[in-house]
Amino acid sequence: MSSSPSCSTCLDAPAGALADAAPTPAPPAAEPTEARWAAVASMALGVFGLVTAEFLPASLLTAMASDLRVSDGAAGQAVTVTALVAAVAAPSLPLLTRRIDRRWVMLAFTVMLVLSNALSAIASNLPTLLVARVALGVALGGFWSMSAALAMRLVPASLFARAMSFILTGVSVATVCAAPIGAWMGDLWGWRSAFIAAGGISLITLAVQLVALPALPPRDNPNLKVLGELLRRPPVRVALLAVLLVISGHFAGFTYIRPLMEQVTHLSVATITAVLLGYGVGGFFGNFVGGWIAGRSERQAIVAGGAVIAVLAATLLVAGQSAAITAVAVTLWGFAFGAFPVGFQTWIVRAAPDQAEGAGGLLVAAFQIAIASGAIFGGIMVDHVGALGGPAFALAALTLGTLLTLRHGPRPTSAA
């Protein structure tokens, strides 16, 4: 996303054995009376750095594969491993770090981001690169699982929505900048230069967070039993299945879009950079339009976005040889994706209003599993049938996910 949603899995522990094993919760703290905007800005920087690092491989894929002497599909697993690790990290890290000041936990995530970028820049083979991406997955999953809960502690309740919007601007800016700038730098100085630049950004982020983040003593006792109970609810299961289908389809197409533009459309690197910029700009505006539609009906937002991307994937399969059609299709693809993050986040909260934080944690995990699935199955298709394998998988998965949402997605209460 990432194109990934922000939420927290921190839940109150139940009475009994789990409560006995957990630390005694701190007394409820008073609501913040002043907004700590510098701390909020440092978290927005963290989002920008994480999302940039997560999706840099999509703009550098062929260059990385050539340098590391692996196939495009194998190189795409740099996205897969990050997503899989993040899917495990999102629900588990709040439990593992429950006794640690949240300031130090967030700083540790940023240190892992720095190390991941550095190791990626010097990787001489695919296993080393994958180790670097594992570190990124830990940081990514941990950050997303805690970001909303920490934002609540940095600003008064009346400013929470504004603070989260500020934090999520990091996603929008990374969507616009990461792919085109990564491709441009990779063409000029090699693909490693993009990770060096990302490492510089992460070092700046670490310095800002050291200064801006206040002490945030742990408050909650996370509880896995609640997550199991949520998974037994049919509305939650349907929402998560829709996420897996729609988001895996999107990322199968997005992860392998550069091989398509090089091998099918035969675009130059400069033109690919421009097209990826169009994708990013489309995504930036799509976030606002998608959010506006989701505010009225999350079902309609997801169905509209899924239907548009399915049509665009079919268009690339039929007419991907045309530079003009490919450029327009990729730009509109980025725009249509903007409907998904807010749409799915609203859907999952509606499906479990009494356990919104736990449901949000499951959503983070589902998004990351979907990203990994898209990279895995898209990579298999690309390696076996060529660069059009990505949009082929996207068409199938998005069609199924869109139909599922159309049939079982949430409707306004008055329509029930």
C-alpha cells in the first residue's frame, strides 16, 4: 500500500491465567491536553520510510534480478518475505513488547528499517536481500499494529482523526515518490543507490524520533483469545476473504508491472519512470476520492475500485503492447487502488464494532498475507507464462473479490 491500513491490536487482557501472567496495567492516564505535533510528524516520517522501502523492489525489479542473477519472479519474493513477516509481526509484537516503553519500541522499529536498507544496498545475493527484507517486515508489521493506539496518546481525542490523517500522508507521499524516483535513481546510479537514499531517510527519521517522541509507558495487555473469537464471526471472515482476493490481485499486477512495461510494451527506463510517476500521482488523488466514496458506502468504494482495476488488467492483457494504453491504464490503476485502504478499514470496523482494535489487527495481517500471495502467485505466473502473468492473476483475483464484496459487502442500515 502500501499501501497497508493503520490500526492497533492492543486489547484488554481477560481475568484469569493470562491476567496473572501479564504485568499490572498502569493506571488510566488522563487524555492529552496538548497535541504533540512534532511526535506525530516523526511517525509520518516513519510511515514514509517504511512504505518507500517496502515497495522499492517493484520499480527496480528487473535490475535487481539481473544483478543478483535470479529470475524476475524470484526477485519479486523480496516483496513476499516482507509481507509474510509483517503479517506475523502485526498481531504478535504488541504481546512480545508489552512491558517496554512504546517510545523505545518505535525507535527499535526505525533502527531495523535503517539496518534493512543498509543490508539491501550491499546484498550480493538473493538470500542476503531476503534477510534484509525480513528485518523490514518486522518493523513494518510492528509499526502498523501500534500506530493508531500511539496517536491516541499524542493528541486530544478531538484531534485524533487529524493526527491519523497527518501520519497517513506518509503513505500518499511515498506512493507518489518511491516508484518513479527509485526507477530514476536505479537507471542513473544502479538499483543499490535507491536503497542508500532510503537508508538516509530512515537515519533522519531516527534522529527526529529520538528528539520528538515522548516516553510512552505500556498500558494495555494484548489478548490473543479475542482474535480467535473474531475469526469465528462470519462478517469478519467475509471481509478478510475479500481483502485476500482484492489486495493479492492488485499486488500481483503492481509488483510485476515493470517487467510488463519492459518486455511487452518495450518502454525505455525514462518512460517507465514517467509512467510510475503517473501511477503515484493517481494513487495520491485516489486516496482522497476513495476515502470520500467510502465515507458514504465502503461497499461501493471497494466494488468500484475492484471493477476498474479488473477492467484495466484485462486491457493490459489485450493491448499492453501500446505505450499510450499502458500509460493510461497504469495511472488509472493507481487511482482506483485508493478506494481500498479506507474501504476495507471501515468494513472491518463495521463487522466488529465491539472489538475494533482486534479486528484492525487482523486486517493488517490479512493485507500483508494478500501482498505476499500476490507476489508469490504473480511471480509464478510471470516465470511460466511471461510478463502478462501479473495482470492475468490480477484479473482473476479482483473479479472474484469484487463479486464477493458486491454480494456480501456491508450495506446501509436502512437497506438491511
